[in-house]
Amino acid sequence: MASGAGWSLTIRRMTVTILLFASLAEAAGTRRLELAAEPGDTVASVRDRVVSAHPQLARFVPTLMVAVDEVYATDDDPVPPGATVALIPPVSGG
Amino acid sequence: MASGAGWSLTIRRMTVTILLFASLAEAAGTRRLELAAEPGDTVASVRDRVVSAHPQLARFVPTLMVAVDEVYATDDDPVPPGATVALIPPVSGG
Amino acid sequence: MLVRVTDLPLDVNEAISAVETPSAGAVNVFLGVVRDNNLGRRVGHLVYDAYPSMAERVMRELGEEAIEKFGILDYAIFHRTGKLAIGEASLLVTISSGHRGESFEAGHWLVNSIKKRVPVWKKEVWEDGEEWIEGPESLGIQQAPASMR
Amino acid sequence: MLVRVTDLPLDVNEAISAVETPSAGAVNVFLGVVRDNNLGRRVGHLVYDAYPSMAERVMRELGEEAIEKFGILDYAIFHRTGKLAIGEASLLVTISSGHRGESFEAGHWLVNSIKKRVPVWKKEVWEDGEEWIEGPESLGIQQAPASMR
């Protein structure tokens, strides 16, 4: 059990989870992506790798907000390995 | 039946009904008075006759509003025979 | 366009149903509730008196004025009378409108106007006395209990 | 201090019970309701998507900010997700406070803030197309149906 828990922790540390919603989820055909984490990752670098892999998301970038682990973040904010990065189009709840 | 209805109409024409609420009803010990209507009655003249008959109501007069047939009225407004005059202390609903 | 003075508990769901309409994007509900304190005094319960027929007439006038003034779609105004315990609702004002802005503005205006114009009165009852409250926020001056003088 | 993202119908009485407290003299309830029209278009139904865990976190932050800013006593904020028909409530914001003024002010501020910050999105579905709405009042620019171009 202990080694299994350690193994899954290692996997989480190596990746960044990307969450997609609403128009982005429809455009990408998925609500969730996993990216390999890279040293020095920021909001901007992660977003750029998502768009490289899914060019149909490029048109959303100008109005996109980003949250790292459920907190709104700006382009230069770091994205640690294991983080969850949500790409958030302009909200329209209520 | 027709003469009965006419009779009750005559009675109504001869009186003014006074409604009392809240602090005034408690002070007067009643919620309703009947006064004989007098030619040329106004809000002020009716109120004065109520206070003459029930002097314990005098202290309420400075803050009293009056409604004639459910519509707020001022001192000079006429009170026709058969009218219902409500003495309204400052409202405190809600 | 529903108004009511009643000695029965006020039903929020009934009021919401009464104002619902397909073009409404917002419903605002205000409940005036019996607080356990007022102006520093501990309240035991309240007793409401009203002039019911005139109260309903004035509520209707104010509701219609809110439609003209704020463009709301519908309103329901209920006021309860009789003895009310802490936590019970005395006033229920419910509005439907196209958008949220006017629902808050009209609701606030309606509640303020009701408290100024609708012939309803409350008596505060404490452990050591009672008093008819005069005016929408007054401390009252009549029959204050000995402890307050 | 109750927040919830749910695909079940929103229960006004539950929200009111959640915020009731003996010192509350006012409860304000706001319901955002699915309208049959938006910016001139006839709406068939709406579909709401959300990031539920972050939405609840932001709702809680805004509720606490309302307590600090307006001195309200308690709040309950519910947002519904999934397919909603005309007349169904998508948003329910309920506040208790000592007096009426802050209940209206805080309610209005909270609803405005929720619409700006909480990660929830709506898709309008018409007879001839559908569109994710971007921003609190936008017409949206993506995937407009042929009839709108």
C-alpha cells in the first residue's frame, strides 16, 4: 500500500492537469488534458503548450482567465508539477 | 326588502364611523365609534369631536394621520355623511 | 399583483409562484423577520395590528407605482397580523423583473414605502412591559416600561 | 455560510432556513430565473456548465467579503448546473441581516460579484442553434446561428 501511494504521488508530480469548460471543452472535444510538467512552468507556458497541441483553442486565448489550483492567476504565476490549471472563458453564470 | 335597504342607507347617511387602531384603540378601549354627521364636517371637525368625547386621545393628535374612506386626507378635507374616518398613528409595519 | 393582510404564516413559495412569468429573469424576495432585539432592548414577541382593507389598498397602489417607476413585471405583498414569535416573518415583498438591477431597486423602494405608508402597527412585548412602536424606526415614547425611563 | 453547485432544483425554503438567526430582522432572497428571451432572441432552454469546486470556493470568498463589507449575518449561495427550462432558477442568493438596508445592498453586490467571478457558464439554446454566452451580459460571438449573422 505504501509503495502504491508513493508511485501515484510520483506520477502526479510529473504532470499538470488542464481543465476545460463550456466553449473550450466543446472545441477541444474533452474536459481534461494531462501535460508533462516542465521546470519553470508558468501560466503562460502551460497555456501555450495546450494551444500548440489543440490549435482550435487559440481563438479563445485573448479573453481567457486561468486558475491554478482553483485560484485566479496571471501569466507569470508559476505552475508547480501536480497543479491543476483551469482555462476559464468569461464567466456567465447567474 | 326595498324599504329595508332604504332604511339602512338612511342610517349610514346620518353617521360617521371612526376607526381606531393600535395605541389609540387601547387608549379608547374600543376600535370603533359612531358619531352623528354634521353639515360641513371636515377631517379636523370630526377629529375634534372624537377628542372631546374621548379626551385620553388628545395626546395622539400631534402625530396622527387621518384617512377618509381608506384614503389619506388632510385637515380641511370634507367628511361626507356615511364616511369611515380612520385615525392613524405613525405606521410601524414591516 | 397579489396583496394580502393575514393572520396566517406567510408562504414564500406562494408569493414566488404568484409573480412568476416567462419574461422574468429575476425574482427578489424580502422578508421582514421578528428580531430578538430592537434599539438595545430584548424583544419577547411582537403583536401587529392593521387596518386591513386600507392596508391592502395602499399595498396595491405602491405595487402599481413600482411597476411604473422601475418597470418590474409583477409583485406580491403580504403582511401578517397578530402575535408573532422571534424568527417569524411579518412582511413578505416579492417582485419579478426582467433583470436583477430593477428587482433590487424596486424591492428596496417598495419595502421603504410600505414602512412609511401602509397602516400597520407593531407592539413590542418585553419581559417587563410593552409598547406600540410609532413610526418606521422610532423608539416609541408611549408606555415605555419602567426600566427604560 | 452555505454554498452549493448542484444539478438539482434550488430550494428557497432550505436557503432561508440556512441563514435564519434570532438577531436577523431581514432576509433577502434573489433568484436568477431562466427568461424566455435574451437580447432580442427567443430562448428555448439553457445549459449551465461549472467548475464546481472552484465555484464553491469563490462563492464562499464572496459571501465572507459581504459579511465584512456590509455586516450581514449569514449567506447561502446556490447555483444550478445542467439543462434548465424557462422559469427554473439557476442562481439563488439568500442573505440575513439586522436591517433591510444592508440586505438589499449586500444582495445586489453579491449577485453582481457572482456574475463576474464565479466559474459558471451558460449556453443558450434556440430553435435554430446554440451558443455559449461569454461574460455576464454579452451577446456572445462564437457559434452564432446562421439567422443571427
